[in-house]
Amino acid sequence: MTSTVAEVDPTTRLRGRNRHGSTSLRVGAATLWLSVIVLLPLAAIVWQSATGGWDAFWRAVTSNAALESFRVTLTISIGVTLINAVFGLIVAWVLTRDDFPGKRLVDSVIDLPFALPTIVASLVMLALYGPNSPVGLHLQHTKWGVGIALLFVTLPFVVRSVQPVLLELDREVEEAAASLGADNHLIFTKVILPALLPSLLSGAGLAFSRAIGEFGSVVLIGGAVPGETEVSSQWIRTLIENDDRVGAAAISIVLLVISFVVLFILRAVGARAAKREELAT
């Protein structure tokens, strides 16, 4: 009787094993690298914050100076994030959909805050908005000065998150909506914005996380005035200078938790919006 069971080619079986072996090797290498670069430092800061016990941790994060620094940091960072979400989207739209002289130059300038050392950014802000401001705006030691510095360093996150999605959007859908009588506002709110929402939220989350942990760009223009311009990163520096490393670690943990929670929520909302958009199409 002839066997009806097809034998698996040994070469195919070997390739399958090699593929799974390569995948395991890549996953192992990625996990090791992530552990060394991210997880171990995070574990170290958590351990240091816990060395003084829960009471010391709680006193550090609920002191008047800490709470004031949290208030200043979060207030300015939320405002900066909202502004960058709007204007970052506009800049990405202009770079993607419009043609104008110097477009490539503008596109390159967007990445300048990534390449520029943050202390240089602070010097630039001080030269432009300091006591000898060439534009007549003295914003040193003000919340507005801190906000402008943070706008400068966080703008690329939104632009670079939204720009690739805009490039990949199907223009035929917009044309079909226009042919059915939809105006530009309706096309943007019902067709374009839902497709951009996941990337827009992701970019906004990254901008917010960068803003609450920023130090170099605000150190000169802000001046660390308690209750006015002293952000949490500057309060951490003060604690370190006073040899209170446990308190500094505790403040750092709070910032890390806030950043993680905001990123997680925004990406969860973005993923849900993306799934809804996929089902709708």
C-alpha cells in the first residue's frame, strides 16, 4: 500500500530550525542590550530611592520644594505639549503637502534641536530673550522663557512622528470625499485627522516626556527660581549638590512614573484609534 503521508524535506526542516534559532538569538541580543542600557539603570535608581525607606521617599516627594517643582514642570510641559501638537502638525503638513523655496533647508532645520547640545540651546535662548534681547523681549527667569526653551527642544518629536504618516496617506480618499461634496474642514477632521491621531499622540507623548525631564535648555533662561521657574530636574540637581541622593532618586522615580504612564495612555489611545480607523476602512 502506498503511503499517503508526505515526508518533510530535511532541508526545509533544517531551514526552519535555523530560522527559529536566528530569531531566538536576535531576541536574546535585544533583551540583553535593553537590560544593560535601560533596565539596569532604572533598577539602580529605584534601589537608591528605596535605601532610605518609605518614609524618606515620601518626605522627599511631598516636600514643599518638590511639590512646587512638580507643579511648575507639569504646568509648563502640558502647555508646551499642546502647543507643539498643533504647530508640529502644521509644520509637518507644510513640509509634506506644500512646495516652496528653501523647503529642504527648513526640513533640515527641524532636526537641529536634536543635534544641538541642550546647554547651547539655553545660551541661544538667553542671547535672544535675555537682558540684552535684540528683539526687546526679556524672558529670563520667567515661565515664558522656560516654555519657549522647551518648545524649541520638543518640536521635532511631533513633526517627525506625523510627517511619515502624512506622506503615506492615500490622497484618493481625500479626493473621493471632495467629490462627494465635503469641504476642506470636513475632509481634515473626518478623513485625515483620524489617520494621523496615533502618530500625533505618540509624538505628543514623546514631547511631554522630554519636557518634564529637560534640564540643559532651561538652566540659564529659567534661573531655577523656586515656585516660578525651578523645574524638577533643577530641584534634583540641588538635592545632589546637597548630598541628598536618596531624595534626588525619589524625585527621579516620580518623573519616570509620570512619563511612563502618559506614554502608555497616549499609545493605548492611539492604538485604539488606529484599530478603529482600520475597521472603518
